[in-house]
Amino acid sequence: MGALKKQKFIADSDKLTSRYGGVPVIFVESEEDRHIFGDCWFRDRLSKVEFKPALSMASSSGCNGVISAVSDELKAGNAAWGIVDRDAVMSRDSWDIVNETDDATYDAKKPFGNNIKTLCRWEIESYLVDGESLEYFRAGIEKQTERNLDVVYQELFDHCQALIPHAAINALSHQYRQKGLGDGYTNRFSSRAQVDSDIQSNQLPKLTASASEYAQQISQIEAFDYPESTSAVRVNGLLRRVHGKAVLARFLSAHKIQVDLDGMLAKRIEEKKRVPTEIANFVADIAAMN
């Protein structure tokens, strides 16, 4: 709890008690996020903290809804916190923060204020790209023996590599205020070379962006890789810019899995005690208020 106290972001306890019956509230981007946080990862803390989707307070969901809900509550003199994805920073064109490779420096920026945690990875689904959990369900669905985790993470790394051009063109599309590519766009391509060729031939010409701008985006995403490390470390690094939903989409497509695994993955991660430390610490500090 020390980190929150030092930043003076604990509201008066009387206000907290009168507004929420003594339970701190954390706003999240969607009902799906609330399920991951409240029903899966932190269900043992629900007597100390409550997770609410932004739409329960604001007129919109997503990062803007969270920011609005927290802001409105604070202006009303009520205690409130929020959690938003890293892509929220791109939505505000804060490219220096988007491209920050050091987690500590990134976390210290607090672009939406002290009361809102901005995730290090691109989106909440990026934390569901957990090799052991994915392989556990893949093996069960395909009725096969589980593969060695090194093999699984090599596959996931290959998917991340294939998605670097996808993340790059989506960043450029945002810069030029054009619609980006969907999460499943690259599923039909088996390699990064094929994805890159398609994007340079069919997608880049639709923008007024230059080839050098695209190359710069590629380089900025690759900066999150750790070439001398294991595949697992490299995957977790790239998930800060590569889209987690797209990684999951490629994995499911590659294994012809037509089941939405998000909730099951979240529960498996909690059961195996792999809830992300950065999120667990944030929630623990707020829960300690009660």
C-alpha cells in the first residue's frame, strides 16, 4: 500500500464509506474485463474491492469510459480508480509513452493520472497469452498430449513475429485516422514474410504514409523483443505492442479451435498463481484501504 500513500492518492475514508459502503471501486473497460478481474483473478478480494465496467457510470465503454468515470467520481469527491489497456495511450497519440520499452519508466508516466493504471501490455487479452494455459486447453480439445512449453512458446513467438507488421500498419492507420486491420486478419498467413508482403502490397498504399514510416513503426515494435532471451521472454516483451487478441486468434485458428477460451484462460492463470504482478500489486494496494 506504500506506493499509493506516497502518491497521495487515497481519498478520505469517510467519503469512501459513504459512497461505496467502505469498498473501493475500480472501473474497467468492459463487462468482459470485469469478469476477468472480478470473477477470475481477484474473486478472493471482492470483500475489499469492487470492479465495475465503465458503462455502469459513464456514457461509453473502453478506455474513454474508464477515464470519464474516474474523473466524474473524483470531481464529485468520491474515491475511484481505473485500469485501461496500453492501446489507450495510442488513442491519445502519446507515442513517446507507447514506444517506451522500460516498464518502470512507462508506469511512472501515468498519462491518465495517479488513479488510473495503464497496463504495460497492449490489452487485457495480452495477459491471457499464457503458454501453459493455452497448451492445456489445446491438448484437451484436440485430445493430445501436452507439448513441451519451449515448443509452445516458440509457436507463440512465431505468431508474435507474424503480427509485428499487423501492429505497425494499425499504428500508422491510427496516425492517419483510418480504420485498422481486424484481429483475425493475419490468420490466413503462415509467416511474417507473407503478412509483411500483403500489408506492403495491399494495405500501405491505402494510406498516405510512406514506406519509411511503416519501417519506423516496425523498428519501434521490434525494440520490445529480447533476441538473446528465451521464446517465453521474447513473447512477453512483444506483447507490449503486438495485439494480444490477434495472437490468440492466430493460435486458435492454427489449431482449428472454435471455442472462446478467454474466461477459461483467466481462471487457469489464477489457479496456477500466474496473475500478472503489475495488476495484482495495483489491486492489492487499493484493497488494503478497506
